[in-house]
Amino acid sequence: MEMNDKIEHALDSIRPYLEADGGNVKVVELTDDMVLRLELTGACSSCPMSSMTLKAGVEEAIKKAIPEIVKVEAINITMA
């Protein structure tokens, strides 16, 4: 399975929770040093809890599915 397919598959496992709150996530890039950069979209882009969602939900799901990825970052989270 291609790395992008693995990433999408892992994201699909948590997308229903994001979509339930009116948000979603899309892959921006996977860097050479295995940092996955994402963009939070919809309600997730402006939610004050989005950084917690990213760390606890998205990053955990990605790292569990793809241990090679060392870090998950959102390019558009505004820290409260």
C-alpha cells in the first residue's frame, strides 16, 4: 500500500467524528523527515479545541496506523 493510501485510510477512521462537528482534514504534504502536514477544514479550522483534536485524535490515529510518521502538524491551527 502506498504511503498516501495508508494516510488516507488512517484519516478515514476519524473523519466521521470530524464531520459530525462540521469539519474535516486534508493532507498537505508528507515531508522527507516523515512529518505529516495537514489542513483542518470547515468548523475544525476555527474551533478552539482543534489543537487538542489534532494531538489526541488525528495524530494518534496516524501514528498507530503508520509508525514511520514522527509528527503530525496542522498548517492552519490558531493557538488560543
